[in-house]
Amino acid sequence: MNKLFFAVLLLFTYEVFPQQYKFIYSFGEFESAAAFIINPSGIMYITDGGTNEVYSYDTTGTLLKETGGYGWEEDTFDDPVDISASSLNVYVCDKNNHRIQRYDKDLNYISQLSTRNDNNSDMQFGYPLSCTASPQGDLYILDSENKRILKFDVFGKFIQNFGGYDAGEFALQDPIKLAVSPIGYVYVLDNSGFIIFDQYGNGAAKINLDESIINFNIIFNHLTFNSITAVYHLMLNSADKLHNKLLLTGWDEIPPVQSSLIFNNKLYLLTEKDILVFEKTGMN
């Protein structure tokens, strides 16, 4: 049994003592926020499906920039469903325009990637639901039209696709989101469970969940995943591979959670209307 498979067998074992986080402030004013991410420098990026815009904030809640609006020309969107960020680049999944738009860290438009009309069917993608860059700079795209993952290098050159109908037990059924771990494993949320591939597209493990998980993020080694009412956390580099259902205090009734992430001992929850910030207070 390989080490990764053994690790994920334990991944969804609960920790006895949950981590506790206390609400400290909120920021943002969105119409229908869909996704968010934070880059290593602490700049947060949010997509709003209601306004078809992308926003950047610092972690104190100061708005840095907004861009976009409805359309099909460059720097406009038709349902920006997901966003990914590295130190230098930001990638936005422009779902109904069948493309990924690339920006610099200050949200200045750079380029776009669209292959739906390409003659090579292996590299075609449509209605992209999620995208993320690996530590090596490779770009992974979740192609919902063909239910597979496409991999491009840092220059936009097609490398491979995987997870399609020919992937056997690791074939994607109803994929929602993907993310890449610091050591290069690709995690895909599919049918409220995780399917995990190595960096070469080989299936490594499958995890079935009892709860309806709708989103997740990987920031450094923090894997945070959530239903609309509960948030869970796992340290990917932890030897015990136990995860916690986080205990949230200081807020009477948390609105439905769209997404979640942990950065610098703070928990950030994305709702449709704003971002709630919680501070780690210890163990219960």
C-alpha cells in the first residue's frame, strides 16, 4: 500500500478535540459571491457571480481593486465561478465564455486560454468549473463539459488530460472543484467526495464523505472544506492525518457558507454577501 493511499484512508477520521475559532470582523459587500482564494502575500481575490466582477482585498478588509463586468471581451466575464492565485498570477474560470483569464497579482489583465474550438479534441474544454496552478506553474483546469482535468504548462502548452471516462474507478462523475497540494497531488471534489491524482494524472485514492461538502481550498498545507453549515480542517503534512470540525463562536447564526480557507491562524468564510473572519483561540 503506497504512503498516499494509507494517509487518505485516515483523512476523514475526526479529531476528538476540535479547533475553536472566534468571530472578529467581516468585510466585503457582494451580490452573489462564488469563490475566493488568497495568495502567499496575503492578497485575497473574490469572484462575484451577481456582478460578474473580481475583487482584491488585503486581509484587513481594504478593497484594493475591482475589475470585470458582464461580457465576452477580455477582462469581462459571464459567470466567474472560480479563482486561483500564486505569488505572481491570478486565474479566473470564466465559465460561460469557456475560458480561463489570467491576471497579474494587481488584477491587470494578461491573457486568456480557450480551447473549446480547437481541432485537437484532447485539449478542448468547455464550461470550466475550477482552475489552479501547481507549485511548478502548471495550470490544471476542471472541464465540466467533458468531465475531466486538463493540464497546461506555464506557457499555455497542452500537456495531458486525465480523470475522464477512461480513468476507470477514478473517472470523474460530478466534479465541482480542484486544488493542488504543495507536493503536487491534485484533489478533486466529486460527488461530495475526494478523488486524488498524482502530478502525472494517475489515480491515487478516493474518499467518500457522509456530509454534503460543497467546496474546499488548499492554502500551503491547510486543507479546509465545508458544507453550507459546517467547516472542517486538515493539515496535509500532519503525520496523524486527523481532521477537525471547527467550532465557531462569536456569531449567533452563520449564513450559508460558500467557501472557506485558513491563512496565518485566521479562518475566512465566504458567504454570498461578505467574508467573515475568525481567529484561532485554542482547543476545546
